[in-house]
Amino acid sequence: MTTEILDTTRETQRAYFVPVSKLVVHDDNVRRTDKRADIEALAASIAAHGLLQNLSVVRIEDGRYAVVAGARRLAALRFLIKQGRLARDFAAACTIVEPALSAEASLAENVQRVAMNAMDEMEAFSRLADEGMSVEVIAERFGAQVRHVEQRLALGRLSPKIRAAYRKRELTLDVARAFCLTDDHGAQERLFKQVPKPISHAPSIRNALSGGRAPATDRLARFVGLNAYEAAGGRVVRDLFEDEVAFLEDGELLQRLAAERIEGMRESLASEGWSWVEAQLHHGQIEGCASERVRPRTRPLTQDESQAVADLEAEIESLDNELETDADNEALWTARDAAEARLDALQASFQTWDQAELAHAGAVITIDRNGDPIIARGLIKRADLKAIRKVQRATTAVEGDAENEPRADGEREKSTGLPRSLVERLTSARTRALRAELSANPQVALALNVMTLIRRSAARTDMPGLAITVAPVGFEDDDRFERERADASTAHADADLARLASEPPEKLLQLLALFIAEALDVTHDGGSPSAERTQATADDLASVLDLDMSRYWEASAEFWEKAPKAYTIEAISATPAMAKLSEKARKPKLAALTKMKRADLARVAQRQIKDWLPDVLITPPRSGAFTVTPSGQAAVAHTDAA
């Protein structure tokens, strides 16, 4: 039944109660972007307070009415009827408008709507809370999330002066939320007085109010863990508005818990026989040690051990294949992590340390920016270098085996994350680039040659990656280098010693560079025992030559198709576009990437990742390449003081 009531405000309009079943949405309704959550929230409000505003409708055929303004209210009413919270024949209050004005009426209602001010909403919720209404009930009556109500009530921590400033638009809502980090109105107002207006940078307010508390993102806080800190009686101040923002109030307790955990790790390391063990907790760098270090030897494996390694590698590869088509399967990821941990532990058990070297070497515990402990073994203090070298020479003389000699320089403990075949292709590309660069730098070629001769004389060791005997290594070289080498070979093919001796030194150095470069091959697979040493040679040479691998190599679609999906996703997540997103915004994007097929993911990577190199191709900075300027020192001092 439709009930008509005369609207006294305008003769041409009529107010009706129309059954919801006879209402449809008009084509002129301008709203197009409602979300289900919004409709459910509005439905909750209507259930609590009734329909507070009429729907605007026009008559259409068959006794039905089209809603030109109020589509959300209609959807909410239908939702309540579907839930059984309203009768099926429920009649909604409607206002009849002229058909010619339908689009205008819809636009006017939506454009003229003004959202409630956050402070007004806080005061309204606060009055209900003061009357004894729970947060859950308030949320239900207004169709809001409980967290939204809690956040609005938290604005009640603001001093009246800060609230007034918000109403005057002297600060943003994010800044007002930042002021809520403390309940001390005096502290809020003192800071407000000091900061230039208007205030728009919330992090600076949050930092100023943290008052010496350690942020939960601090490396020590992550190392100890919030659960352990709170279990020990520590208090954590959390920002109700920012899930990731929290501060640890008791700095002394945090330091004590970190020291206790470090002490346990120190005792465990000392039991391995190291001469000394140190902890450098407040930064992730190792200081006070020589660039060299002693290395463990990998003993020969038994047939059973080799088979165990092969079985674990096959298991991991099989799990990777399954994850290609089922990337969200947590059970598969758990199984893969467990298999990888078993493989790492097994490979570590094959390594042994020379006890004579341990007597002159030590270990350092550092904590990286994520709070993860990093243990570096085999470090040598500068004062112990002579003793270590004496031990190494004695060991070499006894064993007569340079291959088992402890390795120094260029440690690369972490896996490249890439298949061995792909690492070989990357390091082959780097070899091509280094040969080309070395051939044009006689000074470095001469130094490389001399260093090789010194190593052969002093320690009977070779330069990994350099066939300096000299034997040219066949290689598909850079065009420029190949052309210059061919020209030089042709021009001097019949030259004897007397003729070469008559050449200017500059010419001889140029020729030396060309043919030393021809002996270079730093290709490796990233997994063999000699791979680390070869990579170290390549890194040293690339650093001295200031090699820019981006001139010689770029990631192709073929590279991304051969790279593991996890590796590709990690590279995409590090792009500037992804890095600037919040953690909440990043998660669904990364989840979508994991569901892609390898070929599709490769196309995304090639499109989004620019000016990028894998770790194995990155040239490390040369020693002394960076200096701290006076202005930099002043900035560091200012940061430390803050």
C-alpha cells in the first residue's frame, strides 16, 4: 500500500510511503562508487535510528518509483530486509520530485553533503560513552568500526587549545592524532606553541613527543622483541592511529635485555675456541679489524653426505616448482623453509676451522637494521695479522695444497638467491666487461700482474679467476676489446724481444693490459667452493676499475623468466614506487604478484625495474671512496644529539 501525504513546502511535491519492493535506482542517480562496507554501516545506523532522510523518487510505469537521490539508503533498507531486521513490506518515506529535475536533485543531495568534523564526531561519541554506552554499542548504532570509534574517542586526549586549532585548520587531522601520543596537555601546548603554523608534518610532532623513548623500529627493540620486553615488565606506548608506531618507555630495561641475550651468544661463540668475541650493538658495521679474515675449510664429503645434499636440493627444487602454481600455500612455504634450514645446517657441518688460526682470530656480533643478529667469524685484529700469516704459511708448507688454504678478502656468506646456471651467465657478462675495461687500463693490468707474482712468491697461491701463467682464455668478448686485441696480435705477431724492448714503456703497458685482460675469467656458478674467492677477485678488480656494469648488461625478459619468483618479487618490492607505499598498501600488491605465472611476472619486472643490477654484478665502493665532510660531521653530531 502506498500512502500519499501533502507536502506543504511545495505544491508540486508529494511525500509518500512506498514499499521497498516498488523502488528501483534511477539512471540519473549520480552515485556510482558505493562499497559493501559503507552500505552495511548505513544499515546499522538506520536500524538504530530509523530512516532520518526521505528518498527522492520519480514515478515510472507499473506503479513503481525510481530513486534519484538515496540509492545508498535503498541498498541499506534492502540489506536489512534480507537480514530479517525489517518487514518484507516495509514502506520507506519518499519525496516525489519532478522528472525534469531528477538528475539535478541527485547531484544537489550528494554534492551539498558535508561530512561530520572529526572533533564533532569525537564529542558526540564521548557524550554517549559518558552516559555509559560501550564502544561496541556506539559502533553498532552508528554502523562504524569499533576501531574508528576508539580512534575518535582518543582525540579526547587533546587539550582544548589543540582542538580549537584543528577547528581553525591550523593543523591537520594526522597532526592532531600525533599530539595524542601523550595525555599531558601541558606538553601538547608547549610543543604547539613552538612549531610554525599551519602544522602538517605528523612524524615531527610524534618524534618530539616521544621524549627519549626507543621506537619499536629501533634495532635493539627488534633484537629483544616487544613480547620479551613486555614480559620483563616494560611498558609500550602504542599510537592508536598508526599500527606500526610504538615506543618503549624503559630504555634501561631494553639495554639490559639486549645485553643478556648478547651475553648468551658471546658465551656460545667463546666455546668454539675463538681468541676473542666482541659485540657491536648500536650499528651493523664491523670496526677495528683487518680486511682479511680466516676461513673454514670444507672437508671432503662422504658418498652418503653428498647424496644427502643432493636429496635436499632436489626437495627444495620440487617445492619451488609446486609453489609456481600454488604460491599462497603456507604448508609448502613452511616445508621449503624447513628443507632449506636442514640444507644450511648440513653444509655448515662440513666446515672445520684450524685451531691454530682460532688462537689468533675472533668473532663479532652485530645487529642489522631489522634487529637480526649477524655473527662474523674469523676476524683478525691488525696486531694479529703477522701471527696469522705465519700460521698460514706453515699450514701451506705442510699440506702443500693451495686449494684448501683459508680464504682471505671478499667474504660472501649469503646465497645469491639465483640458480647456478644464471649466476654463471651473470658472472660471464661481468668477465666480458672486466676484460674490456682492464685492456684499456695498463696501470691496473700491471698492478694485477705484479700482485699475482707476489702471491706466487710469498704464499704459493694463485689469483682466483686469473690464468696468469699466461694462457689466453677463449671468450666472446666486447667488440672494442676483441678488435684492439686482434690488431695488436697481428701487428706484433713476428716481434722479437729486441724489438719489443725498443718500444716506449707506454706502448708496452698498453700491450700488457690487452693480453693480461685476455687471461681473465671470473665466471662462476655461485655455489662451488671456489666461487667466493673468484667473486672476491672480480669485486676487487671492478672496484679499482670503477666498473659500471649497466653499460654492459641489463635485465631482460629472459633473465626474469629464469630467476626464481621469490627473487623477482623481492626486486619489484624494492622499486621506488613500491618502497614509498605503506605496509598496508604493499601487502595486496605483493600477494597479487605471487599468484602470477613466471612469464607474466617477468613482463611486470621488466616494465617496472629500471637501472637495476643483481648483487653479483654490483661494483663495491673502493676503499677511501667516501669521505665525511665537515657539514656531514655536523649533521651526524646533530643526529646523535637528538
